[in-house]
Amino acid sequence: MDSIQSKFVYGGTTDYGSGREINEDFLTFSVLREDILLGVIADGAGSRQCGFAFQPAVIAATEIVSVVERMYKSNPEIVEQYPVEVLSEAVNSANRSIGIFKVANEDLYSGFGVCLSVCLVIGGRFYLAHCGNTRIYLIRHMQDGSSKIIQLTHDHTKAAEMVAEGTLADGEEYYSHPARYTFTSGLGFVPDPEIQTYSARLKHGDLLVLTSDGIHYAIKPDAIRDIILQSDNWEMASKSLIDGAKMLKMNDNMTAAIIYNF
């Protein structure tokens, strides 16, 4: 897309993190119109076996942006009137792209997989599509002067299923359980990935936060909220989240992004 000034303030930081030789996370934004912003956070797996020549997170996220941009250029009203359907089609297209690699060369690409969360903000409303264990949060200021952070996406993991079934406690037990890395949805992880969709109105002062598991498996939601609200801008906030996750010795890539709705 041509360079367009956005009404939203946004940005993020991605980092190798602790104990990793390459960053398999990927973050990208696209401004479709002054009041339409698309953001994608993706966490890939399996690039090691092909010598890091291809990054599944980059492939998937780039395809999603390409699909949405093409649809918008062709007919802007489709994106504005059917945003959830557009995002779902974009994610399915990315899933097909990952599948093509796996079918083309099973030896090199059989381990390809991607968790991702997509956020599309149109004026005073946002829409999301999600699969895997990346996350999108909403931080909202309340009338009494407090603020709360709400996790909008559901982790598609075996551990999350255990929490729902009541066989695993949420909180510390979840965050230390190995099944939090066993995916029940995600591109390349299952034949027909479940895509969570959601939409809601944005209020003045709302913040949308996108994180990979290297951040939110290390830093709990209330701490994420506090770090962001105590920071002057998205760059300081995202870097502080990464620094915090590193201090907690999280052995993973780390990505955090914030969209401010002033």
C-alpha cells in the first residue's frame, strides 16, 4: 500500500529473546486508510530444519496482509462491511500457503507451523481473527479511574482445554504446564485449524496489545497492563515488556505491539 498517515498510534518490538539463535516471531502492520489499520503478530516453528531459509511466520503474516490489501484495493466496501469474513479468508489463505510448503517437500517443511493473531481496526470498532497461542489484549480505562486488561483471544492449547475441563487450574499451574505448547489449532499444526473471531467497539483511550508467548507466558496480564501504562510510548512499552520477560529467563522469542486509540 502507498504510505498513508494513520489516525492510530501504533508500533511494536520483536526480539530473539533468551537462548535463541534466530527470531521466528514476526510482526507487521498495514494502513489501508487513515482510519483502517491492520496488524498481524505471528509465532512460527519449523524453520530450523530448512536452515532458516524460510520463515513460516513471515510467510503467513505476509499472505494475510496481501489478501486484505488486495480485497481492499478491489472493493473497499467488502472489507468495511464484512471484516470478519475477510480476516477469516486471509487466515485460511495463509494456512494454504503453509500447506503448500509442507506438501512440496515433507523432509524440509513438515515441521512448519504458525500461531497468529490478526487485528483490524476500522474507525471506532475492531475485529480479530486468531489461532494458536499468540494473544490480543484490550486495556480499558474505567470511570472510577482504574484500568483493566482483558484477554480477547483464547489459547488453542491442550493445557487451555484442560483448564476448561477443570482438570488443570488456571494461573500458575497453566503457565508451568508443558501442554501449553501442545497446539489444538494453528496453521500447519492441525489439518483444519479453528479460527477464533471477535469484534467490539473501541472507546476513547483504549489500547490493543498483541503479544507472542515469549511475553505473556512470562509476564502476567496485570503486569503487562502496568508496564504499558507506565510507559510514555509504544517503543518504551514494548521494549520494557521484552526486558521484563528476559529478566524472568523466558527461553523464547519475544514480540509485543500496542495500538493506541486516542
